Amino acid sequence: MVGTGGPVPTFSPWDYVVFAATILGAASIGLFQAIRGRKENSSTEFLLGGRQMTAVPVAMSLTASFMSGITVIGTPSEAYRFGLAFWLFGFSYAIMSAITAELFVPMFYRLGITSAYEYLERRFNRITRMTGTSMYIVQTVTHNFPNCLVTGLDLWGVLVATGAVCIIYCTLGGLKAVIWTDVLQMVIMLAGFVAVIARGAVVQGGLSTIWEDAAKGGRLVAFDFDPDPLKRHTFWSIVVGGSIMWVSIYSINQSQVQRYISCKTLGQAKLSLYINMVGLWMTVSLAMFSGLTMYSIYKNCDPLSNGDIGTSDQLLPYLVMDILSVYPGIPGLFVAAAYSGTLSTVSSSINALVAVTVEDFIFPFYKDFTQKQVTWMNMGLSVFFGGVCIGMAGVASAMGSVLQAALSIFGIIGGPLLGLFLLGMFFRTANSTGGLGGLVTGLAFTLWVGIGALLYPQTANKTLPLPLTTVGCNKTVDLNSTTAAPWTSPANPTPELVFFLQNRNLLVKQFCLFVSSFFLQQCFFLMEIKVRQEIIQALKSDLKYVIHH
């Protein structure tokens, strides 16, 4: 009986058919774009889609790029265990979209650049540009290799399949293939959530029952205005801190910048950000309601406490097999949803890594390439970075808790980089020495906070989940042995959760970054003025000497 514990069914042949069809569909889009654009093989076409994309597909790609497989599985578990507080990220998405669309998109679009970090050379110098690009590469590689592990069907089977599919459509189709594949994958992700909610509503007797059960269980309390920075989720940490985090992701991250500057007009680029905002709202809302559906079904028999599963990340897969296995192929659809999140994240990163490598590390030093050589170089780098993803994911499988530290690097690096861009945009007197000094100072400070959070985690009373029970279970499984969901392995918390759980003092970090950057650049600016005055005074003295003699 559904919701009473015990083993759940495994994959049927039809589930594998649906899953395989999704993979083949993604690869076929890359082949189609390669055939369609075989006569247009310029670097701009490969990296920016010829700057002819429109708002809707770009918006869906923007949403899919950071809605990873980890997010698909982890966010519903968050609602199940901790309630709706995570939904407050919707406010952060709105703030991020407005800031990015009105401040950053016009600047990048009018500059006509391919790499976002080219701005740093124009504003500061080449060293600053290469430093920013290097930080982005480290950030992207460490953030994305855990995504290759999330589906967990068979570790090396998943790694090879992910790498092969991403390499095929990234190498052959370029950014256009990545964007249109993201559109397909976004639809699949949303369909997976809808399938869970619809079937859950049927099992529980309607959406109103799910909502009432969630209210009785305390899952609908979202607004907590407690200023304590050590609490797991509050209004301030999510809305204020989350806005800063998402601005750093969408405003200066090459994976996102590359998409909206591929639009045919500035208006289309800005519109893509606002449509993306709606897409993010839909995704997080469906994910959270999937978690409430899970709670309504398991309110009297928590699978984790009952020993049916080993980790909280197996909750949603367990639910899928529990309530959807009667419909052959539907569980495969949800596996495809989680896998699509992984594909979209990894593929967007591969394309962006190729862009920054070519634009920031090769073209500034070697420009005498033919168009054919550039095309082969782009394709070769796509294969290389796809291989890096496979290799890093294989290494990650043996790293254990180090994965959690790797995920936190995304927030540690993103803050200082955002501060550097804002310093250059809003302070005319900022120079390259002050900007680079501020970047290093901010990075050192965020590393200190991030490492400190790993060594000294929050106390248990600040992060306890809401009450759960096993009184309604038919039997209690031996806690020393678990019945894992058939297509999952222990995954990691969502990138957003890791960031907030390990970097509570985000506002302090950002404030110190801005202050230190501004202070340093002002010091160097005043020093330059003083040196110039001394030189002018010396020249005046020499001139007087020449005149008198």
C-alpha cells in the first residue's frame, strides 16, 4: 500500500525505453543543428549562435542551465523536511532578473564581446581579465562535476553517457544545439514534477488534501524574520543573501552571459531574463509542491526514519517508484527529468568553458588562425572539457565529504568576482591595482569564512527538520540495511542549500569586499596623484634651473 513503507518496485523495460529516448532526443538535436548550420561554421556561430537567437528559447535555456539534476531531486526533499521557506527564493529571482536585465545586459550587449571577462581587460588590464577567467574555470569545473553523479544508475555508465551525449551536441551543434536541447530538457523537467503532483493528488484525494496535510504538519510556514545568521533559512538569508548569490550567477557567469548576448536585439536579451524569472518561479513552485505531495503521502511513515532509504536525497525517487510504477514509462520520465537537469548544466558549462578558453587564453596571444582552424579548435575543446567532466566526476565518486567543500567554492568565488565587476562599473577612479587587490582580499576573506564553516558547522538545534513519524508504517526495516530507490545514489544538497548552509555571513563578505576594494583602489589612486605631483614639481624645478642658466 502506498505510503506505508517497505520495498518499492524497480524499473520496467518501458522506463528504460523512455529514458533512452530522452538521451537520443538530446543527441539528435545536436546532429540536426550541425546539419542545419553546416555552411555557417564561424566562431560567432558556434559560440553565440550567430547572435540570432530569440527570447523564449534563450529564457528556457537560462532556467535549465542552473536547475541541475541535484536541484530536481534535492528541492522537493527540502520542502518535505523543512517546509516552504526555500520558496522565498522566488523574491531573489525577481531582484536578480531586474538587476541583470537593466544593468548588466545592456553593458555586455553593447560591448559586443564573447567572453564576459573581456570587460575586465577593457576596464582594468589583461592580468585582471585572466585572473577572473581562471577563477571562473575553477568555479565551473568544481560546481558541475557533482552533477554528473546525481542520477546514479550505474556510476561509470552515467558518466560515459553524460559525457558522450554532451560532447556530441556541444561539439557538432555549438550554442544553438545547447539552447534547443535545454528547451527540450526544461519541458521534461517540468513534466516530471507535474506527473508526481498529479498522481499524488489522485492518491490523496485532491490537491486540497495535500495542502491541508502540509498545513497541519507545519510545512506552510515560509516567512521567518529572525535576524540570527546561524538559522538554516530565514527571510533575510534567502531574499537578501540569495539575491546577491543569484546576481553573481546570472550577471557575470559566462554560462548565462553567453546566452543572453546571443539574442538578436538588446530588447530580446532583456526579455529573456524576465521570461527566465517566470520559468524559475514555475520550477521552484512545482518542486516545492512535489515535496508537499511527498509529505502528505508519507506524513505517517517517513521512509528515511523507517529505514526504507539511506539518505534524504532518495526520498523523491522512492516516492516516484511508490506511486508511479503502476504506469510503465512514467518513472522513466522522471529519471529523464533528473538526468535532463544534469545534461543541461554540464552542456552549458562545456560551451562556456570553450568560449572563455578561446577568447581569453588563445586569441589574445595567437590570432593568426584560419576560420577552419578556429572551428576545429572549438570542437576539440568541447571534446576536451567533456572529458574533464567525466574524469572529475570519476574522481568525485571517491572524494566523499570533499564534494561538499567543492560545491561551496561556487559561492566563495562568485562574490569577489561580482564585487570586481561592480567596482569597475560604478567607481571611475578604480584602477587595475586596486581592483586586483580588492579581488584577492575578497577571495581570501570568503575562503576564510567558507573553510571556517566547514570546520565549525552549525549546531544541530539550528538545522533540525520538522517533525516526522513512522507510526503508520506496516513494518520497520532494519536500520542497518536499506532498500534504496532503484535509480539513485546518495546525492549532495542543492548548490543553493550548500551555499547558504556554509556561508551564512554572505552580506558581511560582500560588504567587506566592496569596502576593501574601494579602500585599496583609493589608496593607490592617491599614491599615484602624489607621485605625479612630485614629478611635476621636479620638472618645474628643472625648468626654472634651465631658464635661469
